[in-house]
Amino acid sequence: MDRICPLCNALAQNNYLCPLCGETMVDKGRIQDYLDSYSAEMPIEDNGLFCIHIFFCGKCNDIRKMKVKKI
């Protein structure tokens, strides 16, 4: 059985806190969506165990790449 990202599939909520100010960071989606042109017909290519997401802090404007463990 393939593993899936709990954030991409709305199975979990974001609970990442900004390491600079402690504010809850906003999930801006998978990093692949920012690097490649994306089509719904294209397969998702990742490392298999993690889905890399971009998170943004609205309080201090920090941006982080974070690994989300697949389930």
C-alpha cells in the first residue's frame, strides 16, 4: 500500500509553530507545486516517506521547508 501525505489529503491539521516567534505557521502546499509546472494528470514525485511542504509565518514572515511524514 502506498503512503499518503496527511496534509495533502486533509487527514490532519497543521500544527507547526514558527521557530522564531511561536506563531502557528500556514501550510502553503507541496514544494513540488512551486518548482514544476503541475498537471492533475502528472504523478506526484517525492522521496516516498515524506512530503515536503512550504510553511509561512504571517507574524514574522518566516518561510520554511518542512518534511511531513506520510502515513
